[in-house]
Amino acid sequence: MRKLVTLLTVFILSCVFAFGQSRQIQGKVRNDKGESVPFATIAVKGTKNTAVADAEGNYQIAAKTGDILVITATGQKFVEETVGSSSTLVTTMTAARGELEEVVVTGAFGIKKSQRTTAFSSQVIKSEDLQIVRQTNVNNALAGKVAGVQTRSQSAAKLNSEAFLRIRGGLGLGDRAPIYVVDGTITGSFDINPDDIEDITVLKGANATALLGSQATGGAIIITTKKKVGRNGQLGIEFNTGVTVDKVYILPQYQNQYAGGGVGDLMEFVWEPGMPEEWKALNGKYYHDYTDDASWGPRMVGQEYIPWYAWFPGHADSYKTASLTPQPDNARDFWQTGVTTNNNIAFGKSANNYTFRASYTNQYIKGIIPSSSSKRNTFNVSASVDMNQHWNIATNITFSNNTIKGQFDDGYSNQSTGSFSSWFHRDLDMSKLQDLRNIRSPFGTYGTWNLRFNPDGYNPANPSAFYKGNYWYNFYSYFNEVNNTSNRNRLFGDIDLTYKFDNHFKIRTTVRRNQLMTYAENITTSLI
């Protein structure tokens, strides 16, 4: 009996000792969306024993069975968890309404820290703020959202270009663009897909740019891409679509009193031997000056005249007169309605030891310049796997293919805007130009409103010279026949292997790639 009491006493004391024995608790903190909560504070209630979670929400703390862990994080309601028999603990926190969210800054080498503790000027833009109105590129998406960043926008017509950003506080003189760092890989802004961005940290000032060396004298745009879709343990699927319509809004105020040319009166046409026989139908009729591309011609009051297209054979209005009237909207009528469609689908799955996300974005732009378009396909894969408590392997790869068609010359005397605001006939009917874009002279040259000679300068010895353009083609003929196509393929991303000794010390090796795989530009024309 005495031995039985002794054994029972030893057993009870052993249980009490085991119950009171501290051990290492491995924990993870996440929010109600399944995302990691970085830098949460974990404290054993009633003691001074505390720990801080890392950027991925992982922590380690000594506690014993029955202890209560108080877990707090900025922007989240505090949670109390009772330590049980398990040595692992996953805590889900919910957002605290009315509280400010802790802003986490991503700096050089992917290091994350609270914005309050950074020694340099920075601003963080979240994906939901970036995509209030879906944009075709990251620079346009940033316009007007970052203090101290000047945006020099490009016209929506110029599909092969984007806004230029200048960050205040950058070193050096002149315009210096910032560098773009996507998950640690420096790449070009044109190939970054806004649908894959989780957040953007804009680093400003000498202290910030010094983190990345002399290459960042113009500042740095640090981009973190999305790593998860949906909640932990569940297959998540996201689909986003957007349609944007572009219309020309503001144009110069044009005069609508005087017709084209540099002669103030209509001129009478007199048929002469050697001229085409069909021109006899226009004998005694009047025309304005075709050769001068200004609009200093006769006043337009609806009088009968010979339009430019009457001299060309093969269509319903050949050798016929028309009424000379102003076309107040002819410059506006040239621009077509631009339509941008943006479709993104992403799927993935994550658990405590792995994350996976794959994304595909298709973007198509019908430009406002006739015959212009842009097609872009972007693929992104992000994955991370904890092989055991020490080893982790992760990758983030993006491939982008972009095909752009059209000519986007915005210099002086280009074949669209360079004409409308300087050299143009205010009597030109754009619907006629579009309908007659394929008419040709008897010698194969395309019809033009800006003839090299007026009819009185027709030379039977060189008849083809009359039909050629003096300065301008028919705008629609030009853009139909000039095939200016560029195709670019870019691959960028990284693969890294990490060995973690504990929550405070780890070694990582990374292989990065940023390669413009192909860039080809093809310019051909059949204009005569």
C-alpha cells in the first residue's frame, strides 16, 4: 500500500512538472483574408515574455501549457490564445474598424519595416488605390497618387509610350527617371503588369536612393507583387475585367470661313487639248488652290466648285462638282473611338508551408489613330515552399509579350496632328477622305487633297506629276498602307533558396534575370 501511494505521488508530481514546463511555441499570425500579418507582437499574459513576428507573420516564443498569449498588431483587434498541448499555433486576426493600418515600407533587398521607423522619405500605394481606374501601365496608374512625383503624361494615342515620372529629391541635373524594382529585380516600367502589383513603395531623397546605389539617382519605385489568392487551405480564383473608352476631348478652335489654298478667289478651269478627255465635263467650272496646304482660300458660302477628288477616275463623284462649305468637325472626325479591354485571371492556393499564385492578363487597345492597336499578354507565376523548418525555395517569374501596330509620330508635320493644326483645308470632308482612301490615279498613285499642281499646270508630257501629293497624302490611305509594327518579349524574375537558422538569422541565395528577349520593328509602305 505504501508503494502504491508513493508511485501515485510521483506520477502526480511528474504531471504537474510536465504541465509547468516551458517549451518553444511556433506560431503564425494571419488576417481574416488569409494573408500574413507582419510584425505582430506576442506576449505571455502576466509576464514580460514577448516576441515579434517577422514579415511573414511567423514567430517563436517560450510558453507552457495553460499560458495565455496576447497577440496585437496595428489595424487588427487583439487576440488571446490559450497554449494547449500542441507546439504550433495559427492565429487569425480581424481588422479593427476606425484604426489606422500599419504602413509597411519595402526597401532595398526586399527588407520590410514600419514606415515610422524608416530614416528616409517614402510613400506606399496599395493595389486597391492603384487600380481605382484600371490603367494600361504602372506609370499612368501612379499619376496623381504620390506626393513629390511629377508626371509627364503621354497622349492616349501614343500606344508605344507611357508617362514619365520624375521624383523630387533625385540626385543630378535634368530629367532622370526612377528605377523600377520588382521583388528585387530591376526591370523596365513598360513591361510591369498593374494587375500583379500588391503594393508600391516610392523611395525619395538621397538617403533612399543611396540604398540602391548610383543607378537610382532619379529615385526608386519598389514593387511587391501579389503572392496569394484567397484564404489559406482553399483554392482561390480571381477574375477582373475592365473596359475604357477614349474620345478626343479638346481641340484647337479652327476658323471655318475660308477654304483651302493660298489664293483668295476661285479659279476657272479651261480645258485644253492634251488634258484627259473626261475633264471636259468640268470645263468652265471653278476650283480653289489645291497646291497650298494652308486655308487662305475663298470664303465658303456654299458656292459650286470642283473638289479635289473630282479629278480622279473610278468612283461615283469623278468629274462632278460640289458645294463649297466649311467642315467644322473634320479634325475631330478623323480620330476614331479608342477602346481598351483589360482581362485578368489569377488562381492559387496556400497553406502554412507553401504559397502558389498564377496570373494571366490580356490587354487589347484599339487606338484612336486609324489602324493602330496594341496587344499584350502577361504571365506571372509566384510560388514559395518551406521544405522543412530550415529550407525554403521560392520563385517569381513574369513573361510579357507586346505587339503594337501604328505610327505614333508626334513631331512637326506628321500625317495627322501635324497637319490639322498647321496645314489643312477647312473644307475637307473626312467621310469623303475615308470613303476614297483607295482611289488611285491612272498612274497608280493614291488620291490626295493636296495636289502637286493645279489643273492649269497639267503637263501632257508628264501627266503623272499632276496627281502626286505636294505635301500630304490622304490621311486614311497613309495609315492603311504604312505598316509600322513592333514586337517585344520580356522575361524577368528570380529564384531563391533560403536557409533559416532561426527567426532572426537566415541566409539567402538568389538568381535573377531581366532580359528583353526580342524586340523587332518592321516598317513597310506601299504608298506611291
